[in-house]
Amino acid sequence: MTPAFTRSWSDAFGSAYMTLEGGTGSGVILIVARLEVTRDALTALETLSAFKGRVVLCALEAMHAAPLLAALHQVEPSAVIALEDVNGIADRGAVTMLESGEFVAATGLEYVESGECAAWQSSLSVPDALEVSSLAASLAAIQGLPVLACGVAQLRTALEILHSRSKV
């Protein structure tokens, strides 16, 4: 079955979601991206050949904990890919300092961010993987999800790793 975009929606934070449906079976992979790289991520996803399961791309205006946690809650993924500004694939990262302050989402929703997010380690060990500070990857790892962080150019490879090494 050729993958097809089947649904799009937004949440209370104004994050945009797009669902790509594959064949029957497998789980849901959440791909989290900054708004500015979403077009490149969509292009990469459109070139995928047949796969099983569902991929949900979440485009965020800002990488803040509150909208990321909302995405994890809404999508309930089996695994997560955090698109970061890197050239490679990461399976671990250092502590991430949150951007502190009061914020207003595009929808008018107000929220507060402060503190730090723990260092992360994926349950997937990838040879020659990078170490990348990634709030999205850290939050997914805290929830016990298989997670990788990568650049858009490595998105296909990261998806293949998740499909081959996890129960996704």
C-alpha cells in the first residue's frame, strides 16, 4: 500500500498535525518538528515506499515542554522521532534547559515554562550515533518510548531503524 496523508488537525497550542497512513499493522510513530522544517519533513515523508502503521507529523511553533507533552498525550505514539538541526542520528543527549518564561501560543493559550529536562538515552542503540540535546527526545524517553533524534536528511533511516528494532 502506498502511504497517503489522510488527516490534519491542530491542537490548543496551535501545533499542526498531519497523519500519513501506511499498511495495516504496526504502531504510531510521532515525528516532532519545528514549523520551519515541516515542509522538508513532508517532502521526505512523501517519498516513502510502503510501510505498516501510521506516522503523525507534529509541527510546533516553538519547542516548549507544554506543547510537546500535549502532542505525546494526544497521539499516544509507539515511538518518537525528534527532528533537530543535526546531520546524523542521535540515540542519547544531555540535559536540556527549558526556555523560561510566560508564553502565549498562536491560539491565545497562555503557559509557563521553566527548569530543565533530564538527559536522555534511547532504548535503541544505534552504531556511530550522535549525542544531541533534544527536549522532544528527552520527554519521549522519560515516558519510556523508543526515540531517536535526527536531521531531516536522516528521517527515512530513522524510520527504518524504528521499524526494524522496536515493536513499532
